[in-house]
Amino acid sequence: MKTTHMLTLDDVRRIAAAAEAEAVANGWAVTIAICDAGGHPMWLQRMDGAPLMSTTIAPEKAQTCVLTGKPSKVYEDMVNNGRYAALRLPVVPLEGGEPIIIDGLVIGAVGVSGVKAGEDAMVARAGVAALGLDAAS
């Protein structure tokens, strides 16, 4: 048996606050989604002015990271580099999702949607950083 870490509501609130602070500091209106190790939603926050569709996309970016253990940008890059078969995977190939990994295990993920893909990823990484971890370590 293996002992694993799991996100608490306190952790999720810290992640969300840091992600929101990053978005506010840059003047970005986004939706922030955080899910647990099973891809189940723990947090969904649409900031004033964020696109309506972002409430669907942000959780899907987070779930993509949980399913794969990789940032969602990996799949966007695949498609952009001509690997169109990646569009058949059960993932959202859009940058802006970052996994939360501890001791090599995915314990959750942050997905952000609402601005340019790289900006979404910056907000997601700021959220993950609130836990004192790197986005992919």
C-alpha cells in the first residue's frame, strides 16, 4: 500500500486565492477550476467579465492534467505540430491546465480559461505555486 497526499479545502482556497491574485494583477478575467486526484471538481470560480464558455473549459483543462499527469499544453503542442490523432484523446488540447504533483503522484490540478492560453497557464501555475511546489514536480 502507498500513502498519498490529498488536497484539502484549505489547500484549494489557497490555490484559488493565488490564482485570482495573479489574474487580478494582470487585469485578466478568468475562470479558475481545481479538481482532486480523481478529476472531481473542488472549486469553480468565474471572475466578473470572464467568458461564459470558460466555465466549461477550465474544469476540462484541470481534468486533462489529472488524466495524464502533464500540463494541458502538451496536447495543444501535439495538435499544433500536426499530430491530429491527439484530437481523439479524452483530453482538452488547450494550454492552461497544470497538474499538482507530489512524490511523483498527481493529487489534483488547476485549470484556467478566459484569456490567451499562455496567460491562462500563468494563472494556473501561480495557483499551484501557492502550495510551495513546482507545477510539474
